Amino acid sequence: MSQAPTRNKSSAPAGPLAGVRIIDLTSVMMGPYATMILGDYGAEVIKVESPDGDVMRHAAPMRHPAMGAMYLQGNRNKRSIVLDLKKAGGRAAVLRLAAAADVFVHNVRPAGMARLKLGADDLLATNPRLVYASLHGFGETGPYAGRPPMTT
């Protein structure tokens, strides 16, 4: 009688992006979807949320409070940390994460990142090899630059 092959029980990540660390400071869907795909390909994605959490946590449908289906889908394959970036300790924690990361992704408007002192220059001073990806609705130049994606 032959034995069934044993499975590799290694917890080492697999995929073409294994070993790549991404700090994910995104919310709603554009950013979380992009970093979800990177996580699907094996990158280590660390999602940073404010104490209030990503607004998509509260989008229906959901089985449990603050666990909307779109939030769960867009944030699969990620680790998560809650940091208040308006406080010195939260900002320092993000800088420590960025120092050991390969990629930093955010979808906060540039003026907001500047107020937090987490703009590209701030993070690149901590880690010069960091890829700093900024996703926002209207870009950084032009007549709509700086506007939020939805205005009423």
C-alpha cells in the first residue's frame, strides 16, 4: 500500500511578490483593491487604519457590524494595524514600518499627507529605496487638483 504524498507545511509565502513588503494607507476601494491584488500575488501587505477604521467597513451587505462584504473582500491577504497618524506615536510607527518596507501606497490627498508630514520626501528620507505610490482622483496638477473625489 502506498502512502499519500505529504504536503509542504511551510508557512513561507508563495507567489511572484513573496518577500515584498507593502504599507497600505488606503481606504474605500481604489487603493484597497490595488493592494489586495499585490497580496494575492504573495506580497506582505500591512493595512494601516485610523481609529475610526476604513469607511467601507460599514457598507452593506454585512453579517457582522463593521465587517462589510466589500471591506472584507478588498482587504483579504492583509495584516492590519490601527494607528492615529495625527499623534506623534502613530506617525513614528508608520515611519518605522516604512523603513522596513519596499512600497508605501496611500490615497490621501497630497495636502493631507503634507499636514501629517508623511509626504514622499518625509518617507524617502527614512527609506530612500521606498516606492511611494499616491493614488487620488484628480492628480496633483490641473483645475481639480486637491479636490476630494466626491463633492456635493
